[in-house]
Amino acid sequence: MRSARDAESRPRRRLRALAALLAAPAIFGCEKLPDIPNVPPVASFIYTPVSPINAGQTPVTFNASASRDADGRIDSYIWNFGDGTPEETGGSPVATHVFPDTAARCIEITYTVLLTVVDDKGDRGSASQTVKVTELPVPGSVDCR
């Protein structure tokens, strides 16, 4: 038969065991959990107009608003238009560019536009698309014969 003393001591033993368990990290130190790895951002963009784009004349708007960073934010957008002009870096997802007029005539030049996005932890993601730019006069026109 159990005494009242035994019934009272059982919860106390459990309480002491729980207190010892809770105090263990303070005694032995806490283990540092590994850092969660950064997920790189994903770059994406569209541009308008798609056609016609005339060299030295047509402003083209590039929009990277669809770019995403799953575990943070995008801090900067780096545009390389592939035409020899300096890269453009900024905090806005929208950039406007006029492809330069060259000495070429009557041809269509294909440029590769590269977008690189940089997230708040310094990781990068990139996307590229080709853009067809016409050097006037339009190829096949009377002035090109």
C-alpha cells in the first residue's frame, strides 16, 4: 500500500527530473544549429516592343518584375545589353535602352541581353534573351539593293 508521502514524492521526482533536463543545455552549452543555406534568386524579364526595334531610334523597356528571391529580397539588377555599352546597375527592375546605331546597313543584328539579379545575401541569378535590332534601311527594301 502506498503512503501519502509516496504519492507526494512522485510528482516532486518528476519535477526535479524535468528541471534537470531543462538545465542541461545551461550546464553543457547549447549546440549551434547549422545556418540555413541561402537560396539564390531567380532572374526573369520581358521586353517591349519586340519588333520593330530600329538601331539608334527605338527605346526598348526591359522589365524584371517577375524575378524572385524565395528567402529574401533582390537588392540590385544588373543589365548587360550585349552591344558594347556599359552595364547598368540599379535597384529598379525596369530599365530602358536604345541599341546604338552602327556603321552597318540593311541588316538585322541579334544582341544577347543578360540580366543578373543580386539578393540581400549576395547570391546571383541570371537570365538572358536575344533581341533583334534592325540597322536601317530595312533589309530587303529598295534602298538596300
